[in-house]
Amino acid sequence: MKKITLQVSKAIVPSKSMIKSKDLIATIAFKLVEDEIKKFPEVLGVEYGGSYAKGTWLSKDADIDIFIKFKRSTPEDRFKEISRSIGFEALKEYSPYVRYSEHPYVEAEIKDTKINVVPLYDAKIGEWKSAADRSSFHTRFMKRSLTLEMQNEVRILKEFLKSNGIYGAEIAKQGFSGYVSEVLILNYKTFENVIRQISEIKENQVIGETTKKFDTPIVIIDPIDSNRNLAAAVSEENIGKFVMIARAFQERPSLRFFKNRKPATAKKHWNNVLIVKFAYRERSSDMIWGQIKRASATLSTQLGLGGFQVIRSGSFADQKADAYLFFLLEETKISKTYQKRGPEFFRRDSSKDFITKNLSSTELMWVGKDRKIVSLEKRKFTSAEKFLADLLKNNLQAGVPKGLQGDLKRGFRIFKGNKNLGKSIKEAINEMISTDGAILYFN
């Protein structure tokens, strides 16, 4: 394993010349922002954040985060307005644009390096006003806690997570963040130890110290906040993938675990993929992804109630303001009739109510061999496409979060298969109709 991690290190640990180049870009951006904040008494200062500040950035992938620190008394509208103004004015020579998280922030590129100008409040521990407020504390804590050797171990772990598609804190991914990678190395010291511990981890095991109970598959405690479980933001699917991949890597260490693998798609299943496409109005990436993930889950439930068995489901939002909900069904066409099972005949009142309620609509009704009264009912819809179209037109609130209802009211399209789909959405659906890469490692 050490031979492999040494090879990986050579590819991902920045060289001295690369560090010098990155430092120069960071200094240019920092000075521009620092000069601009002088215009605003609400701003207390500016500082570096993220992996660049902590020395855990990868040679081929390194943004520079610059945090603008605001007085706690600054109203939220001024907080947004000033941070945006500072970002645009400071980086005006580099074609800045707005990105969205909890609050909007400004991004630009200097020599192929993304610069993120992010606002936060000068908060005390535990008195956070925005999601970014912890970042200053995370940066300072890791700078004094991680040795140079541990910084490189973090890089190896990040590359491992990235290569296996489980890296990234955004809601779209719900994977392991850079900070979680740092916390894992802080606890276990080396990448090899992380692999060993994760491959043997027990359900509800706690990594770190806390007195609080959490209900997640594993628990990873934030070292600056013992009441915060970092694993709560990671999907169960991605936790499972990490465990499986760690076991496979421990059994048969190989460089292939650090290379992206294309999924082995079962193309025949495209015929049973149902897709809903619609346009959405601009909002933060986390917001739209949270909404479409909930919509995918609730519509899966509604399809099941309609008699359509959903095997897997997913969602996707692109940069062009188009969103997709997709469902892999056992069948997109089902029988015209179905059995509705009632109570046992011994339950006098319940059985009478069931008969009275269903007798006028049933095609057949009988007492089954399991003592239950059974009604043969006719389905309103035998096509999944028509069922879903009717639901989205006439009963939208039953299957879609409130925040998406306005978007769907403006129009949507339902279709099957992979016709007229862009590359990114095809890749997302291909993943759904593929054997999980974490499983394939055991082959």
C-alpha cells in the first residue's frame, strides 16, 4: 500500500514551483480584496480559507478562498450587497460572476485558478449566523493541528475519494468534504490508517469525542463543535461506497482505486427509465438540488401507490436552468386490474366498511384463502407516463415540494429512454442503471 500511496503523492502534492505560482496568484487576489474592503466600515478584515490556507490542496485542483469578515451587527441585506460589491470591484479585471451557496458569493479566474470571495460574520464558537462562519475556526484549527506529513495524507485521501466519486460537500453530491478528509486524517494520522478503520467500522461508530447521540450510519464529530456531526451531510449511499471501497483497497491495493472508472451500464434498462424535464428559475445550487432530490423521492412514492414499481430514482440540474427527475421502473406499462386486499372476515365492522366502500367499483370481490376479503379493481392508468402527467397537472402538491410547484406549473415534459439528452444528464442516468463501482472492485 505504501508503494501505491507514494506514487499517488508524486502526482498530487504540489511542487515548489507550483506552490510559488499559486502563492503569487493568491497574493494578487488577496491584495485586490484587501484594498476594496477599506471602503466599508462594516467589514473587519479579510483572510484566506479552505484547502489553500490549510496546505491540503491538490496540484491539479486548487481554488483560493478569500473570506470577508463582517461585523455581527451587519444586516443580512447589507452583508450580501457589500460582499458582492467588493468581489466584483476587486476582481473586475478577471470577469467575475456570482455563485450561490447559503449566500451569494463572487468567483473569478486568475490564470486558471478560481478565486472565491466569500462573506462570513465575525462569530463566536457556537453562535453562527451563516454557514460559512465556522470556516475561519476550521482553518485556524487545522493549520495548527496538521503536520506537513498529515497534510499530504489528506491529499491522498482526497484523491481517493474524488477518484471514486464520493468527494464533495454540496447537496448535489452529498459526499465527503475536504474538511471531513482533514478530520479523518487528524483522528487516524495516515491514509492507510483511515482505510483500515473505515473498512472495519461498525454501525453508529463515533469518530471523535462527543456526549451527544446521533442517528446516522457513522458519526464524525467536528473538532471545534462537539455537538456537530459532519457525517449527517453525507448520504448513506456514499458512506456505504466508502466502506466497500476501503475494504476492497485493503484486500487488493492498486493504483486503479485512484483512477476514474466508467460505469458498466446495462443499456437495456434505458427502456424502463422515465424522465421528467422542466425549467427552473435561478436559485442557489444547494436549494435546487435539495428540492429536486425531495421531488424524486416523493414522486417515487406516488408512482408506487399507482402500481408502478420504482427500482431506483435520481435527479439532476444543469447550468442552463433545466432540471430532471428520473425513475428506473420494473415496467412502464402495467395490468389494467389489481387486487385490493381488505380486512379479515372475522372483523365484522371493518369488513362491512370495505365491502360498502368498494362494491360499486369492483370487478370481482371474494373471500381469499388467507381469510381476507379481496377486491379486483380497475386501474385508472396503466401507463407510467400518463399517470405522472396527470399527477403533475392535477395533483401537484401531492408529489412535489412547494418550492418547485411554480416551475412545474410553467411546463414540463415526460418521456422514456435516452433520446435528445445532453451528456451530463446521460451520465447521471447511466450511473443509475449501472452496477455500483464500489461493488465492481470485488470482481
